[in-house]
Amino acid sequence: MRSEWFHNGEAVRSAALDDRGFQYGDGLFETIAVRHGEPRLWPYHLERLSAGCARLSLQPPDGDALRGALDHALQQASADPVFCVAKIILSGGVTRRGYGRDSFARASTFIGVFPSAPVSASSYRDGVQTILCDTRLAVASPTAGLKTLNRLEQVLARSECLSAAAFEGITQDAEGRVICGTMSNVFVVNDNRIVTPALDRCGVRGVMRRHAMETLCGAGREVEEADLSERELFAADEVFLTNSQFGVLPVHRCDDSEWPVGDVTRQVMAMLADSGIDECRL
Amino acid sequence: MRSEWFHNGEAVRSAALDDRGFQYGDGLFETIAVRHGEPRLWPYHLERLSAGCARLSLQPPDGDALRGALDHALQQASADPVFCVAKIILSGGVTRRGYGRDSFARASTFIGVFPSAPVSASSYRDGVQTILCDTRLAVASPTAGLKTLNRLEQVLARSECLSAAAFEGITQDAEGRVICGTMSNVFVVNDNRIVTPALDRCGVRGVMRRHAMETLCGAGREVEEADLSERELFAADEVFLTNSQFGVLPVHRCDDSEWPVGDVTRQVMAMLADSGIDECRL
């Protein structure tokens, strides 16, 4: 794995074993698409990180300082800043042993930079293969919507995708609601209505989900956040995914159900492309 | 923090940032009471670790090798092996980036040794102060019962205890069932019946909980595993906690409710003391 990590401006390869990130998954992260040297949707990543810090009672990051550290890491790293991935980890840092910590503890910041490549043009054109995962997400998580370092559910669900050689796995919560992909958010189109699952009980509020919703809203196209059943997913006219790295991708298949790449999905891709998510341009 | 860590027989202070334990909390741990050089309830710790590996599709540990590594760490560490704590972390190790990993991946093993001291005699005699935490546990976790590295709920709940200066916090699930303490299991006595919450939806199956249940069962004293409501907790005649380090402790108070240290709790403490959990002897 060609990863490069930075901590306090220095290249590092390791973190203290006593770091609360390692001990308890006590922390948050963001995975940011870097395009032409710029961290894409930076304000949304920073906002989600700050919301996570508030929820976890971690001191929120200084946006300018964090951006400076990110830019420094991108300059130092060998990955091509024209098209790469940056990952910011804010952990609870090193404290005395035990689950508890003081409120508004100072977070430790680690910045990783990784090479990356676009998803294939055929995936944008023809859609991707998905499965409905057996792994179900626990309901009513106190960190619903956030991107915390507690990602075991995604590890289990994503490992199912690897076994099935699927591009993505769609997960339900324990009560059968469709929630999101293991690394993406899900949208369905039904009778020209666009619906994306509500994420107040579990799941991650993706930055590209937000950007897509706001872009569509700005164009007078409403996206409903609602509970979505497995039946409604399979009965949908179109299904598409959003993710910070790939933007928007049509879903061609989930288990035995197939969909053509629909008009609404193509419209959304064109709108996102016009908004700067270049990969989505067909 | 006077921690000492060992990995592959060597003293270490850090782990690779790319380790899945740090990235995703992809792993398991055990916190073991070491008494007179012996890891107490070792077979139960090993069994839970192995069950966790099966659930996470990690290669299960070789019990003899792991015990050898633990004994080696205890010999190398400066903590007094007469009374200390050992922590074993099995993480998913370093893999390619992304949530998914191969089934039955080889786990990385880290062993920590920490000095420790008994809980005060007055806590055993008079009981401890607890609070009912505001943090609720998500329901129907795919890793219910296991001690995984995803411990954010416990971090949040335990931090409430620190703020309230309580010895322990009792947590409910999102649907209001009483589940466990942030670092202990809960038992209530009602009309001479001993009940402990069922842990099939969330919570951790503690090794001392198991040892207490088996010891009581061996003495012809049944312990019921059942759903337990907040009302039933507060209406209980006696409440006590179990934990691998302290054994059994009476609960004297939870929020505004108080209990005397009851006869059943004292009997359980005496039985556990006779079974080798010396701290419980009044």
C-alpha cells in the first residue's frame, strides 16, 4: 500500500499504540478527493468533521490550520495532486487508560495521501454491479450520520462485496430499511421522484450526497429524505450512488434486479459534472 | 500513562497508521486481570477472542502461542505481575486501503501491560455510586456481545461518568432496555431472583459475568438472562456489577436511588472469592 502519512507537519508511518483511535476507534475521519491540487468539497468535509467533534466532545479543528496542514501534506507527498485521495483522521489522542476522557479534549490529526485513479468510463456509462449485504447496521447509533473510526459494520459489509466481486454493497439497518452503500450513499428514482434514505438512525451523511442534494435543489429538483424499504429499492425505476471520490454512478444491478441507466440519473450526472464533479461527465 | 506494549515479542510503542485497528477499529481486545503472574480466567478470554475472530472473519489465535506471548510480555514488563492488567489487541493488521478485507485474514497481536491497584475496600463493603447514562447503545449490532475495537458508545458513556464523578455508568439501549455498565455487567436481585440483561442486541458479554453465572449455577443458584427495563432496575432489591478486574461490586446508588448492600450480593461475593476472585472477600 503506497500510503504516506503526516502528523504535525512531519512524515510518519505509525501512531502511538496508546492513541485512543487505535484503542477505541475514538475519532473521526474524512476521505477527500483531491483534484488539480484542490481538496474537493472542502467546506463540507470540514463541516462534517466539526459536527463530529461536537458530538464526540472533541475540540473542533481550526479550519485554516487544518487546511494548511492538508496543503502541506499534498505538497510533500509523492502522489499526483492532480488526482489523488487525502484522508484526515482526528483521533482522541493519547490519554490515561480507560474509555472516558475529558470533554473537548484536543484531537490528534493525521493526514494520509494516496494515489488514486478514476472509476472506469464504462461504470459511468453502463452502471455498476451491487449486492444487498447480509450485514445489517445497528439502529439508533449515537453517532448516526458521522464518519467515525468505528467502522466494523462497513468492514463486514464491504468484505461481502469483495467475496461477491461486486462494485458496492447496499446495506439495510437491522429493521430492514435501506440505508446506504458500504462506501457510498444511495438514491432511487420512482415515478420521477428522487428519494434518498434518511440517516438519522445509522449510516453516514456523505459529502457528495449533500452536494448532489443541494445541486438538485438549486435547480428546482427536490430530493426527499425518507425511509426506504427493500421492496421500494427493488421496485425503483432507477438507482444511483454518490461518493466523494467517484461523484455519481448508476447502479445497473443489485442481486438479481437490473436497471437501465435512466434519464434522471443521466441528468443528475450532467448537473454534478457542471458543478465541478468532472468524472460524472458522460 | 505507564503502558508497555509488545508485538512479535518486541517492546513497541506504536503501530502502523495503516493498521486496520487504527483505520476502522477492525479488531478485538481483552483486558485481563493478572494475579500472582497468572492471567485470570484465561480460558474465557481466549474463548471470547476466538468467537470474535469467527464473527469478524479473522484467523483465530493459536491459544498456546498467544498465552506464550502474554507470559513473555508479563516477564518483560516492569509492572508487578502480582497485581496488574494485561490487554491483548488483535487487529486486522495492515492491508490494502478500503473497508473490505479477505476472509480469515491473519490478525496482528499487540499485548499491553499496565500497573493496577485494587478497588478500595470500602467500595466492596459499602457499594459504589453509579449513574444512568444519557448515551444509549445502538440496537441489533452485528457484533453484539463481543469486545471489539469499536468502543465509541462506551467512550461517550464513560465520559459522562467522569463528569459526574461516578464509579460507573449504566447504559440502556436505544429502546430503553438496561444493558450493561460502561466497563462492567449489571445484575439485579428481585424477590431473591437474580437477573442479568440479555446481550443479544448490544453490550459486551464480560468474562466475569460468565464466571459469576457459572459459579452461581454450579451452586444451584439460577441466573436469568432477560430484558430488563429501567423501572425494573430501580425497583430492584439489590444491584451489583461484575468486571474482569474488580470481580463483583455492590451498587449503592444509581442517580437518586439507593440500595443497601444486600444478602444476595454478599453471598455472590463470597462465592466468587471462594472461586479465586480474591478481591471480593469482605
